[in-house]
Amino acid sequence: MANLLLKSLKKAFGDAVIIPGVDLEIRDGEFIVFVGPSGCGKSTVLRCIAGLEDITSGELYIGGELVNEVPPAKRGIAMVFQSYALYPHMTVAENMAFGLKLAGYTKEQMKAAVDRAAQILQIEHLLERKPKALSGGQRQRVAIGRAIVRKPGVFLFDEPLSNLDAALRVQMRVELSRLHKELKTTMIYVTHDQVEAMTLANRIVVLNKGAIEQVGTPMELYHTPVNQFVAGFIGSPKMNFIAGELVSATTTLATVKLHEGTVVQVAADATALPVGAKVTLGARPEHIEASKEPPAADNAVKGHVQLAEHLGDTIFLHATLAGATEAMTVRTDPDNPVDTGDMAWLMLPPKRCFLFDERGRTLSRAA
């Protein structure tokens, strides 16, 4: 096992700066997930850690050792890619042992390592098969097993579940979580899927345009995002945003006039902003209440339900407000009578909503 330290790590390809300078500490035995949209630099950071990309400037420490100039094979890391990259002419056991064979291990050592990894991954019955006789999930287990036999200090995963169907992705998330608990090894996992990030990570690193927006536990990022980007990226379906302007503010309550004219209140401290300042209200789909009848309390907007998605245990309502370009998404229970084509009142609980300033920074929420 090993801890990692990235100090002002920068990566550029010529004049194109991909990573302007990342500072991050990863503790020994953590499961860290890099998440962000395509092109945000998460895979580039992972490849710099692996040694597959040269670091333009800055320092990278693994287990307290500066490894900027250390070749990949000597960094004590193992990488699992989106592609399984298995040799089709070799059996599962031969695929898993191939790296050890190149390193000069004896047959007895290779067999012991392969048997141990196969037991951990529950693929002992597949050792004599060739890749063509395996399912996608089984092939991914073999690729992970190939990494396990090396007993690395750090595992690096680059979107390893992207090629699997939905059911297998869920199953493999469970397997990876179990694997981490059993091996207690530092793991760094790259994905654009925030559901994977939320379910697997001890801590999540949210990246945007090569910079770290926020680092925290899944629940920290869900409940206390530092800005609108993080708030919109964490959560499924994503948070709803409505443009507005500040009408008045105290340290515990902000009154906001939304773009379509409705005045609502948010439990946030907006006293640092002037009256009339542009703000954005954020509300998660699961926190909005939808009704055909006007609510007894204020703080509701009226929307036209374009589509009601009935999923059995829940309903997703997609409703548009007057003058809005994007539909709001509301998650409600399966007994809610609101349906496609209805006009609905959407209640925005003041203590569950977020408020962001013009630069996208989260205004502190009142207790």
C-alpha cells in the first residue's frame, strides 16, 4: 500500500495546457475517484501517476518517494483500462501470469499468485478458458486479476466498466467495493459516471478543465457543493437551476425573484450581495414537491409537465416554466396523480434549495 502526493502537477502538450497545476494528497488505502465531464483531464492525471505521460512540471510522490523520473514498471502501480487487452491465444491463467513470467517468476510463484487472485475474484473455474469463452464481466475480472497478481501498492482504474451493460456495471461496482475492502490497497478510479463515483469512493475529486473544483466524501459533495459546477455534476438526475435576482437578504433568508416573475425564499446568507444581483437557485429533483393543487404555503412555481416517466418505484416529471429553455426534473412517488400534459405546482422547500452568485459560488446555507 502507498500514499500519493501531487504538488503543482502540470501537464502540457506543446502550448496546450491540459492540467494547469494540481495539488492533491491521497491517503494510504483510500479509494479515490476522479470524476468530471469528458475532456476535464481526469485520465491525463491518472496517466501521469502511472508514468505513461511525462510530467511537464511539479512533483509526484508515491509512498514518500519522488517518482517523476521513475519508469512505470518500478512505481509499484498496476493499471486496469477500459479495454480488457487480453491475449486471445492464452488461457485466463496464462493472461494473469504473463507479467510475472516476464519478471522472471518461477512456475510455482506464478501459480500461487494466480490462484490467490482467482480466489479473490471468484474466477477459479475460468482459469483454463480463453477470452473468447468469457462474458464481458468475466473478462474485466481477468484484467483486474492480472493487476492483483503483481501485488501493487496502488491500483489505477481508467473507466474499467464503460464497456459493460447496466446490470453488469452494478455487479462490478459491488465487486470492486468488496475487492477494496479485502485488499485494503490504495485505489484511484477514473469515471465520468457520477453514480459510480458516489457508490465507490471514500473521497471524490471533481475536475473541470484540468483544475480541481472540490475534494470530499460523496455526502459532502452532495450536501455542501462549493459551487454550481459541483452541485450540477453530483446527483442523479442533476440539480435544477433557475435564474433570478436578489430582492432582499438577511443572514438566514434570501428573497429571490425568479426569471418568470415568481418570488421565492431560500435559506441562505446572501447579505454580501447587493439588491438586484443576478443569482441562480438550485433545487434537487428529489427535494421538489409536485401537486395539481396550489400549495398551502408560498415558495412554489407553476410548470407544464411535458413528460411523466413512470419507473415503478418512482416517477420523474419533466416540467417547463414560463420563459424557461430547460425543463425542470422532479422526482416524486408512484402514487402522485400529476401526469403528462398537466399544469403542476412545484414546491421549492427553502431549507433544501441552494443559491449561487453570478460567478457560480455557493452562498452559505442557513442551518
